[in-house]
Amino acid sequence: MILQESRSATCNQLFGSPEINVMYHTHVCDELWKLGHIVELKYTTRRETLKNIEIIVLAKELLRRKCHNNSTMEREERVEFIKKWKTEHRDLLVDQLGPKGLNVLFLDGIFFHSVVLSGHCA
């Protein structure tokens, strides 16, 4: 537990928190655009975001089991694990993602690349 808390604190100090960082996404896009980059924001729906969270939670559990006792999970166990995890973390999910049926989008990524024009680098 102490190691995990230290890791989280260090990560937060180095990179900031996602809740704060996401507030700057339009400024990041504007600055990249000014520098000549093509910028695209990628958004996901609540449902897509929840699926991504499920993938991460399941991957962490599988890694934990592999490291702890070199075991894995069958498909039915995975489905049951996610169902139980979502029930146990319902309040957190609703707090962070909003209630089911809410029509919101979540920033999933910022993609950018430079354009080379007539032998000039942008």
C-alpha cells in the first residue's frame, strides 16, 4: 500500500492529475496548430469510456493473478469479475462518468502530426 501511494503521488507530481490536465486541451490544440501541426481531438462516449475502464481493470487483475500465483481467468470468470467490480465501484463510476443515459463525451486523446509542404518542414 505504501509503495502504491508513493507511486501515485510521484506520478501526480510529474504529470499532474487528469482532472486538471484535461482543462488545458483546447490550449494545447491551439498551440500545436499555431506551430503548424494538424490536430485532432478524439472523444469517446460514456459507454466506450466504461469499456476502456473495464479493459484496464481486467488487465490489472490478470497481471496481479499472474504475478501472485501464476493463474489466469476463464471467460465466465472475467465477466463475473467485471460485473462485481462495477457493482462495488458504482458510486465512483457515476461520480466520474455521470449516470447511465447521460449524453456526454470524454476526451480520449489528442493526435497531431506535422505537415511537410513543398520541401519545407512545418
